[in-house]
Amino acid sequence: MADTLNDLAHQLDRFAGERDWQQFHSPKNLASALVVEAGELLEHFQWMTEEQSRALPSEKRDAVAGEVADVLLYLIQLANALGLDPVEAAQAKLRLNALRYPVDRARGNSKKHDEL
């Protein structure tokens, strides 16, 4: 089992290599596949109320889990194809967002940083 994103990236690379799929895994194709899978994830929530989206029946939750997995897998493959460390990129983004959204101005507020 993969315990880290790095382990998962290696498993994905091996999986694709065994099937000779790297030839199809350009950053453009992976980004496109990521958007398609994100759309499939969103489809599960279409027409739901906020409350319904927070209380998914187990069958729906399992289907959503499959789509979350697809999104994560394509995201990891895209990062790998571009030589990016997704954890490092996420940490950098969190640091930037901490500056853009100071607690005293952003707490309980959904405005974008340039509107605070």
C-alpha cells in the first residue's frame, strides 16, 4: 500500500509503464483528464442541497470516493510529469494564502483576498 504521495507516484509510474501509457501522459492530456474527473466528481452533487451533500448515503459516498481517487491520481501524475512536488507546492500556497487572508480580516468571511 502507498503511504505517501511519493509512494503513490511510484506506483502510478509503474502502473502506466507496465501498460506503455506514458506516451499518452503529456501535461496537457493529464490536465484534461483531471478536469474531466473533477467534473465527474461534481456530477454526484448536482442538484443536491448543502445538507444532502454533507450526508451522503454510503453507496453515493463510495462512488464519490472513486471520483476523489481519480482526481488525486491524475493530479499526482500531472505533478510528476512537470517535475513538481505537490506537497511542496501546496505548502507554498498555504503560506501565500496565510498572507492573503489574515485571520483578523478573513475569519468568517467568504470574500476573495482582494476584497477584504
